[in-house]
Amino acid sequence: MVILLLLITLPIIILIYLYQKNKKTDKKTPFPPGPPGLPLIGNLHQFGTANNIHVYLWKLSKKYGPLMHMKLGPVPVLIISSAKLAKEALKTQDLAFSGRPKLLGQQKLSYNGLDMAFSPYSNYWKEVRKITTVHLLSLKKIQSFSPIRADEISRTVTKISGYASCNKVVNLSEIVMALGINLICRIAFGKRYDENGSEMRRFDELLHEAQVLMGTFFVSDYFPMFSWVDKITGLINRLDTACKNLDAFYQEQIDEHLNRDRAKQGVEDDDDILDILDILIQLKEQRSCSIDLNWDNIKAVLMEVLDVSWIAKCNMK
């Protein structure tokens, strides 16, 4: 009976303690004005009930001003609703605001922030940015992919023409999405997928699951002491499975590129064009970067390629 009573009262005591601690901290620190939150969860409930977050925040800015303070659990958040203040934070004082929150989903999927998007501002981030801008996405490199773009567009036009000659209905959204994905795959990996094949479905599922988990609310991100909740709800297992599947996909692409006989089924005749993975492997083998590239670094950069592909797909819907 005593043990049961302790189990019930102990969490309440801890919550009251944390609330009082946060309350004292708030009094000492001058924060901008903002909507009042609830104990412990702060303004999380307001974010969860708003259908259009940007509209909701805009309405709040009319009441509290262009710089607002809110809390996601114990985590303080500044909301900027002014172009002038946004320029001050993102350009004039960019170094002071260049840090990135270490959210569980993003960190796991990016190999602990080894990519460019989620890596903290550091010499490593500068080098990854240099690799991206100089070796992967330079004007010369983008122009070298023009034959691939021309070929994919030609395939798309031929497909639409075939539908038209047979008096079939054309779903332009699906065709354009397939065009975008195949462009990304050929530029990044030197291969294209059959639009109705199992590999295309697998690729699409990997993209979807990764994006969902990156935006998923993990209790441990805001309440570390309650990280066990993520395990009970199955989110941790789901995240681990997604990371394992993505890692297997990256490794398959790397193994194909390391194999000199990779011109097999599903691989286009782009041997004279170095794709993004070819370039990353060359940089690793030649040790031509200021950082010692390993396979995790390369996989993290490939994750950003997948993100670009998924964003492009979403924008085409």
C-alpha cells in the first residue's frame, strides 16, 4: 500500500518541483511578451490544436508584437513575425542564431547531425557545405546533368503522347512526380526505377517514413525525464527500424558503385557522367577534403538528397 502511494505521489511532487523551478527562472530572465502557457507543457497544447500554425502565430503577433516568447514544455521558443527582425536574426546576427536543436528523429536519421541541414555550425559544417556547393551542386556539375534531364523529359513526353494516342486519361500529377523522382535518382545514384515496380514503391515508402519521423513529436525532446513514453508508444522502435532500412538502402547504392560491374538491370547508361555518389566516393578515396570522410558522412549527405526528392514530390502534388 505504501509503495503504491509513493508511486502515485512521487510524479506529482516532481512535477510541482519542476514547475516551481521554471517559475523562478522565468522571473529572473526578461523574456519578450507572449501568450500564457500551462504548467509543465507550456504552449504545447496551443500548437497541437491550431490547424494552420502560421495563421495562428500571425494572429498572436497582432496581440503580443513581432517578437513573442512561447514554451514547448520547458524549452523556450522565440517567434519572429517581422521581416526586419528576421533579417536581424538570420543575417546581421546569424552566428548567434546559427545553432540547431538536437531533436531525436532528425539526429538519428542524419547520423547524429553529420549532414549539412542538422549539423551544428562548426568547421565540419563549413566543410560539408563546401563539398555540396563546390563538388555536388556547382554550375558546371548541374550542367553536366543536362543529358539526363533531356532524356527523362523525352521519356515523359513520349509517355503522355502514348496515352493521348490511345485516348487514355493522363494523370499529370503522377507523371510529374515520377519524373522528379527519377531525375533525383539518376543524378544521385545513376539509376532509375520502374514507376510501377517494387523498387519505386520501396523508395517512396522510405522517403515517406523518414519525413514523417523527422516531424514527429517525441516526448524525450521536450521532457527528457519522460523518454520512456516514446518506448512505450513504439516510436523508438519505429525510428530504429526506419534508420536500419535507410542505412541498408544507402549501403546497397554504395556497394553497387564500388562494384565495377554495376551496369546491370535498372542502371542507366550514365557511365560517362559522375553521379553524386560517385563524387562522394572519389572524395573519400582521394582524401581531398579537410575532414576524413567516412561512410556515415556520405550516407548523411545522401539523406539530404532523399529529402530534396521528397520535398519535390510533395510540391508536385
